[in-house]
Amino acid sequence: MTIKRIEVGARMSKAVVHGNTVYLAGQVADVAKDGTVPEQTKEILGIIDALLAAAGSDKTKILSANIWLADMGTFSQMNSEWDKWVPAGHTPARATVEAKLAAPNYKVEIAVIAAI
């Protein structure tokens, strides 16, 4: 079985396809890196859309999502964007935790696994 890597970097690929599954690395905001939780979440979800498309998938095929928040007090702010983005009837298994993220300006990080 082949392995396809998408947006390969020195330390990680942004996505890896193996068989009929695509694994996305944790995604953080770039343009909105100093923005609010909703702004960062919206940008990250757009990045996820693009990576899933590059892998031949889409958000209706997400199997699981892991979300890390720098402050759990912003859970509802993140969900305000998530709820607009995830299609009804296609909600994945999901976990959300509070964690110290890689840089202080990151407020949200999201990783997903999806079928193809």
C-alpha cells in the first residue's frame, strides 16, 4: 500500500494518506495567528478543507477530530465557528482539551482523521 504525503516539511507533513484514510497534522492559524479564537478557528477550518481536498476527501468524511485550546474558557467561541462549519449529520468523534500550544499567540489547534 502506498503512502502519499502532502505539504512535506522538515519535521512533518501537513497530511498523510494511507489506504483510504487521511491523517492531518495539528493545524494552527497563520494569517490570524494574533487574532481571536473565532478568527483562528475559522482560518484553521479553511486549511483543513484545503488539505482534505488535496487528499481527495472533504469534511463530510471526517472520522475524528482533536482540538486543543490554550484556554478552555474559549470553548464556546471555538464552537461558534465549528458549528457553522461541520455539516449536520456528519459530526465526527471529537475530543477537546486545554493545552499549552507551541507559541503564545496560538489559541487553537485542530487535527483530524478522515476517510477518502
